[in-house]
Amino acid sequence: MSAMSRAIRACAATASRRNLSVAAASPKEASAAAAAALVAGRRGGSWDRGEDGSRVQWVFLGCPGVGKGTYAGRLSRMLGVPHIATGDLVRDALASQGPLSKQLAEIVNHGKLVSDEIIINLLSKRLEEGEENGELGFILDGFPRTIRQAEILEGVTDIDLVINLKLREEALLAKCIGRRKCSQCGGNFNVASIDIEGENGGPRMYMPPLLPPAECESKLITRADDTEEVVKERLRVYHDLCEPVEEFYRARGKLLEFNLPGGIPESWPKLLQALNIEDPDNKRSAAA
Ligand SMILES: Nc1ncnc2c1ncn2[C@@H]1O[C@H](COP(=O)(O)OP(=O)(O)O)[C@@H](O)[C@H]1O
């Protein structure tokens, strides 16, 4: 049995143990309206884990630097489902110094995609661990990234919704290069200050830096693949290999396109609105 088929079997076994069904028939037509209706009609507008055992099984798509990790992480904490980022799984494997580590460094530090086999193995393992810990549902970030990965996922799970985050290309490179992480507390920051003129009379886009607190300042690290050259290659790879995945889900009526209007304070409430999730900050201020 090939590594790939073992991985598919592992993925399929995980899915069936988790009682996931094979994707139900979905509308054939590409349509943002279909995705919007999907969001609006879902459990009376609530995405909380339902009493019927239904749960969030979402995917985040989007170019490097768009903010998938930030928004997927926030939603995961809000909805109580795990945020599974395949980039993090890859970085953990890289840091582990195991036999895979050297092979991965060669690929990742050149901005290329890891093979479908490796990534599905890492993901299957992560899902199995989650299952052992009683996890339900997931928000996937950075997977699927190829049509083959999307087909495998579609064969073993019923993805509810795919959120495609979009940001103007000029901002993406600056955002990647500006990323910093505190090596001690793990906090994510960004030193880039983005201020771009509006397109065709549209609004100007301002994204202020997200600076670290003083105690983190001397402990900041930059990802090895966040150099200008590697980010440009990652963006190229995204357009070539990952953009067709957007079309894959668009054709199944699962894609919700979301254009980020600016930084987190501006974008987060609008994203919640697009997802038909009540903003807990509004709830709190209404109750006060
Ligand atoms: N689904 C995937 N398929 C193949 N490679 C992946 C996948 N997810 C992550 N990787 C590898 O890990 C790297 C980092 O991923 P990620 O943190 O998601 O970066 P990005 O900021 O480019 O979205 C990618 O450049 C790629 O080498």
C-alpha cells in the first residue's frame, strides 16, 4: 500500500470514526449567493455546536499574509472548535529534528508546497490526536491547497463552508515581511504599517502595525520563509496551485468570498456579520 493510500485510509478512518458523512449533493452553480444563503440558513443563524451534534467544519483559503491564521484563530476560540493550521503542523515537524525535518526545510524555505502525501499524513495524525482528546469540528487553515487535497478532503468529510479571504496584493507582501512572533509567549505581531491609496476611487486602505508589548520586544523572531524572495515565490505558487481550489469550492456553492476592508478592528466585525455570527462585543455593550 502506498504512503498516499495509507494516508487516505487514515484520513477516511478518522472521518468515519468522527461520524462525518460524505459530502451531500451541493449546488452545481458557482454562486456567492448560494454561500450567503448557506450562512444565513444554517441553524437559524447560529454556528454554535448544535444539540443535534452538528458542528463547524470550515476551511479558510487565502494568499500568504492575508490573515487566515488571525481570523481562523479568533473564530476557533469563539466557536469552541480547534483551529488546525497545516503551516503550523509543518513548522512543528521542522522543529522536531526528526528525519522529515531536513526534507521539509528544503521545500518550505524555498516557498514550495510540501507533497500531498506528507501534508495528509501530518493532518491525519493531528485529527486522530484531536479525536482522542474529544475534539469536535475544525477550522482548517492552509488546507486544502491543491485540487488533489481538496478532492481527498471532499471524499471523507462534509465541509460546511469555505471562507476565501482576500486582500489587495500590495498589502500581502508587506504583511508577510512584517510578521513577528514572540519566541517566549508565542504572540503574533506585525511591524508593517500599510497605507494604500484607494483603487478606482475606492476607499484608502490603512492597516496599522500590531506592535508587541515591551516585554516581547527583544524576543521577536521572523519566520525563515518570510523573506521578500520566498514570499514572492509563495504568492506565485498560490496563484498557480491554490487558486483552482477556490474554483473547486465555488462550483460546489461553498465559497464565501470576503474582501478584508483593512486591519482587524475594521475587518473582524464585518467578517462576523458576513458569517451571520452575533458579535459578542455588541452583545456585551447592549447588555450593559
Ligand atoms: N496544505 C498544504 N500543502 C502543501 N504544503 C503546505 C500546506 N500547508 C502548509 N504547507 C507548507 O507550509 C508552508 C507554510 O504554510 P503557511 O503557514 O500556511 O503559510 P502561508 O503564510 O504561505 O499561508 C507553506 O509554504 C508550505 O510549504
